[in-house]
Amino acid sequence: MYQQFQEKMKPLEDELATVMRKLEQNLPKLEETASESTGLAKYGRGQLGSSIKDLLRSNPERAFKPKEIADELNTKSTTVSIWLNKYGMTDEEIERIPSGTGGKRFVYKIK
């Protein structure tokens, strides 16, 4: 009985092994196309903060919207907004200026 089971499973195991090998060979190609398609830079939390501050320091006369900061840093604007709302609020170097109606939107500049 066990031998019959092994005989039935052997072709399936071989086929699965072949499929896994093909996937492993194609995985680097798929990862390259995924990273190339977005084209956005990824930052760590501390790295993003220092990049934002460097951008604001290089343009001290200008106030930036989070979208403008993200465009300059080639990253997602939601990532920049989250960082600014979480860490930028307490940062002593970054000035947060309300803009628009309701005071829910902000622009940022260096102090």
C-alpha cells in the first residue's frame, strides 16, 4: 500500500520540484521589474528625516507641501506626510505652518 502511494506521488513531486525550480529562476527577474516599475526611493525613518531636513535647509526661503517634498526626494507623498505628522511635529528644526481652510493642511520650512 505504501509502495503504491509512493508510485502515485513520485510524478507529482517531480512536477512540483520542476515548477519550484522555474519559479526560483524567474524570481530575480520579477523582483527587478517590480522595483523598476515604481522607480521610487525607499528611506528608513532616520534617513527620511535627514533627507527632508536637508531639502528644507537647501531652500530656507521656501515652504514645501508634503507632495512637493516627496517629488523632490522621489518617494511617496504618504510616506512623507506620515513622517511629518509623526516626527516632524516635535522636531525643533522644522516649522509647521497651517495653510488652507480649516487648518488641516500644512506647509513646512526650516526654522
